[in-house]
Amino acid sequence: MDVRRFLDLYEAETQEHVRILQRSLLDLERDGSGGALDEAFRAAHTLKGVSASMGFAEATRLAHELEDQLDQLRHAPPAGAAPVPVDALLAAADALEREIAAATAGSQAMGDIVPAAVTPAPQGPGLEPGAVHSLWPAAAALPPGVAAAAVVRLHAEAPMKAVRALLVLRALAGRDDLLGSEPAAFPDDFDGLFRVHFGSTRDLASAEADIRGAGDVADVQFLVGRPAQPWGKAAPPPAPRMPAAATRAAAVLQAAAIPLAVPAPGVGMTGRKPSARQLRVDAERLDAVAGGIGELSILFNRVAADAVAQAAAGDTLDRMSFILGQLQQDVVDLRMVAVAEAFERLPRVVRDAARRLGKDVDLDVSGEDVRLDRMIIDELHDPLVHLLRNAVDHGIEPGDARLRAGKPARGRIQVHAERERTGVRITVSDDGGGVAADRVAARARAAGLLGAAAPAVLTDDDLFRLLSQPGLSTAADVGDVSGRGVGMDVVVSRLRALGGAIEMRTRPGTGTTFTLRLPVTLALAQALRVRVGGEDYAIPLTHVAEAVDLDATGGGAVTSGRLRLRGESIPLVSMRTMLQLPDGGGERAAIVARSGARCAALAVDEVVGREQILVKTFDAATGTLPLFSGATLLADGRPVLVLDPLSVL
Amino acid sequence: MPRTVLICDDALFMRSMLADILRSAGFEVVGEAQTGTEAVRQYRALHPDLVTMDIVMPDMGGIDAVREIIREYPQARILMCSAMGQQALVIEAIQAGARDFVVKPFQPSRVLEAVQRVLG
């Protein structure tokens, strides 16, 4: 048993409930509905339960306090028009989140106690106010021979707690694995918190029922440990290695099944989602599986190529090919997460920024069901936060200015996700004042970013390129909300690293829209294989609009540096020149890359074909050509570089 | 058939109060005892489903009465009735075989919860 695994579970589970807590508190602030309050209460309750099971006393205490505050609100809402103290509740939720993070980080190295049965203890509405004040620290290992312990807390107002504790032990007397209690004897002024020790982990659910049946029991949590290694004895040989993912899945299932085995009656706990069908899987393990399948399919292609020559085993290979493709798709799907996860925190970001700036701003989020690669979702959070803060700070005007402009005093920001042909588009739009082009230009001139020869009227793309320069800020006063112009350059580079792109459209007085384009997945990409100067390269299709036969368009395109395509004149860049190859002038094809309104063509010698590639991130030293975004293996096993067509734009 | 109860307390007030609470829950009060000796004698005669036992009674105390009854009838279901501050005595009674306890002043709901546990 590996405590890391349970910590991971704890981390994932608490993150989820912290998110729910935050979201429901914001809902509460908006419409003050009882549903949001109940949801927040349940989230706090669950956080208390799982934290107590891990033995994280401080997190348990904070969750318990928050739970109490929410419970009081549930039963005695603030009189009249008095507002719900959402600020205080949010602050408490933040403190709890920090404590959970600290406790998790602090016990990464801990290896003794493996909390297993996370049994939420549903309570009636009358939760006693006394906090869990002295839970055993998890680091205190269970004594040798103790396989499981039940941490029992009696109701604060229960009379004669020493007697009650005795009755709890008596209720368990029928078990042959009952070892005793900690403390072993209960003093006259016993505070009602004790631990019951068991010699096995058998049937803990019935133990819980017996404990609760003894009366006055407020809470039962189980700790499951392994007997400490006796001193001086060599460690046992490691158990035969199970495939890591399988072990993990088993542990997850086990942990998920235990709460299900103990149905949670009681107030407000009926909404518990059954979790047995949903596995939490470590993204790294999934990557490993995806990588394995990817390389397998490449090997398969090689074998297939040999076998075709021998004209044998055709049907079998067809069948294998089909299954491999299917598997590959399944694994890619496994990595996909609804974008809702990246959006979950955004309302809080907007709320906090708006509050600090004294503005009223609504956030509308839509398209949360669109799914993206888990890693992209993770990487998306910071850019989105930056764009939103930016919109609140620089986009949305102060209320009086909005009223003068004939707009509602409340600003409005929309975040929308949508599936596109080759990827996902996310838009962040505000109904603010738009980018003040003249001020950006003035700043840029002052900073030496814009020469005198620059056109008088800057396009949106020009503006955005200037705004993405480090150090350029147009806000009259630089606040702490969106920083000092730092960030847009980071947003741009982050999106490019993901194989995505961003563009900006702004209309004075009406607002600004940022459009983010992202590939659906990082692991596998459709790519064109091209040849330049005798070498093969792969170009992901994400930004490829089309491939053009240069011979058909008539010669001279490469030398002129422009490609005429259906009446449009597109800049044409020779890959040979970019790669510093001897210029043979052998380019016969061009790849047209498009990102938003920007468009360019890359001249290559030849388009070899289209295939699915598995991109390995590229760990090139900084300073190498920014042309490549990674490397991949071709069907014949040769490694090739992956060209990033956006680098040309 | 209603379940039967024997109420043991030297104070009439307490006996009446307990009788009211238990009757309201459908019990039939088949006997009342004011001393430990009387409690043991009546148990032998009545075999009630439930006994409520005060701790401090003249002649023979409640704890000794519990010991006596349990010695003869190990399955007897006895609920201790204690004043506050008698925790050590209640522990003694529990060790002697009483099944649960309630603390005076009685709250009907707590009494009935305890009765439920004793009979359950």
C-alpha cells in the first residue's frame, strides 16, 4: 500500500469539492438560493470528512467551522435584507483550500497511515458547535498489530462521555478482532474523542453501525494502517509488480466502493454521486499507455509494409489495424476533460477583480461541455485568468462612463467554448470600451516599438502584436488587478506552446473579443509529411488550411515571395531558406497555414502524405530554431522533426 | 401485547414522571419499587421487559440490585437513572450489567432513545 496513492485521491477529491464550494458560494451571492447554500454545506461537510480521514486536524477544523457557519445560515438566514456574509465565507473557503494544500504537501513523505474507508458522517441539521480539536495527527502511526482504528467523536452535549465510550466498546464486544481503545481508560472529564483499535480490517461497515448504535455518537472515521515494520528485520521482498495503472484503478475502485457500501442517510446527503463508474486516473499513466499504443501502431505500420509485399496475412493485419485505431481513439478520449473544469474558477476571478475595482461585472460561461485534452485544460487556466482580469480592468468601463455611453451600468463578459473542425475555439469577449488604438500607438512609439514609418491606422492584429510586447501598458493607472502589462506576451507564448493561437478583435465603444484556438489533444495529431532537401518533416494539420501544387500555379512564386491563390496574395516562405539549406529551387508544393486572419504559405519540395503522428515534446536547448515544436517517429521508425507552421506567421 | 416495565426509584415524583413518559410510549408499568431489595423481589415475580433503576436508594442501592438481578437473569434489560455527577457510579452499574443510562433531569426524548437502545 502506498500512501501517495491515497494522498493523490485526497488531493483530487478535495480539489473537486473546493471548486464546488467556491462555485456555490458565488451562486449564493448572486441569488441567495437555498440550493446553493445546501450545496456549499455538503461540500464543506465532505471536505471535513475526508480531511479527518487523512488525519489532517487543522483542515478538519477549518472545514468544520465553515460547515457550522453554513449550517447556521441554513437554519437562520440573515434577517430582512441583510446580506449573506459571502466575503467571510469565501475567505474561510480560501483558508481551507490553503490548509488542504499545505497538509497534502506536508505529508507527501509520510508513509505510515493509509486512510482507507472515507466514511462521510452524515449528520442531522443539529450539528454540535464543538470543533474536532484533537484528532490524532496522521503521522502518529497505528501501534503494531493494529490493522484499523475507528476515530469516534461523541456529541459535545452528551452527558457522561466516559460511560458512553464504555458502551461503544461494549457494542463492539462481539468482534473477535477488538483490541482496545486509545485512551485505554476514560477519565471523569473525558472529552468524548477516542479511537477504537481493531486487529483486522474486516467488516468495518458493521463496526460503524455498532458504534453509532451505542448512542450519542457524532462522528466515526476509520484509519487503516499496516503494522509497523519491526526494528532490525529486513524489509520483505517487494510484491510482484502489478501494472501500475491496474493497481491504481483497483485502489480507486476500492476507495470509491467503501462509501457506497455504507449508504448515507440523513439530511442533505442524498445528492452523493456514485463514483464507482468514474475512475480518476493519473494523467502520466494515461500518457504512458497512449505512448505505448502510439508506438505500437507505428511498429504495426512497419510490419504491415513488409507483409504487404508477401501478400499474406492481409485480413489479420486489417483487423489488427482496426483494433489499434480504435484503441488509439479510446485512449485519446480518456485524456479528454470537459472544459467546464477550466471554467469553474472563472466566476470567482471576475468577481474578485470587479470588487477590487469597484465595478459591477457579470460573467456568462457557455459551451462547458466541449472536451479538451487534460493537459491543455490545465495549461488554459492562467491565460484565461489573465484575459478575464484584463477585461475587467481595462475592458469594462466604470459604471458612470457606461451609463453615459448608453450601456447598462453592469458590464458583461462572455466566455464561450466551441468545437471547430480541427480543434476547439474559446472566445473571451467583453462589452467594454474596446482597445484605445491611439493610446496603444502612442505608448508603442514612446517605447520605440513602432517606427515613424508605421501606418497611421493600425489593424487589430497590429494592435494585438503591440499589446503582446512585454512592458506595454495603456491603463492610465496601473492597478494590482491585471498587473503592469506583464502577461499578454506570456498568454501568447503559452498558447503557442500548446499548438494553439490567439487573436484579438476590438471595436471602440463596443468591446473586445479574444479568440483562442486550440488543438483537441496534444498526444496525437494529424500531420502532413513533407520533404525538404531530402529530409522529411511533419507539419501538424491544426493550422494547415491546404496544400497547393506550386507547378500548377505557375513558376516564379518562390522567387517573388508571394503566392497567388484564388485572387488572394499570400506571403510565401521557402523552407529551404528557413532551414539554411543550399537553395536548389526544387520546391514544387506549398503548405498554406492560417491562424485567424493571418495566413502564410511554406514552400516545400514535396508533400509525401498525411499520417497520424505522436508528438513528443521537444526539449531542445533554448536558442535553437523556433521552427520546431517537437519530434515524432515515422512508420519506418525514422525520427523526424515537427514543424510549427505558426512560427512562420 | 404492551411491553412491561418495572420502575425503581425512592422518589414518587421521579417514578410518576418516568411512568408518564413510558406509558406515553406504550409501556405497561407492571411494578414500582422504592428500594433495591424490593426491586430484586419484584423482578423475580414480574420478569418485566425493562427495568429503570435509580442508583441511590435506601436499604439496597441500585448497583447492588443490578448485580443481584443480572446474577439470576443475565438477559435482564436494565436502564440506569442517574443524577449528574455520578459518572463513576454509572460506570460501576454498566460494568455490573446495566445496558444504558439516562441522566436527571429527564428529557422524555432522551429517555425513550435510551429505552430503544436497551430493548434493541
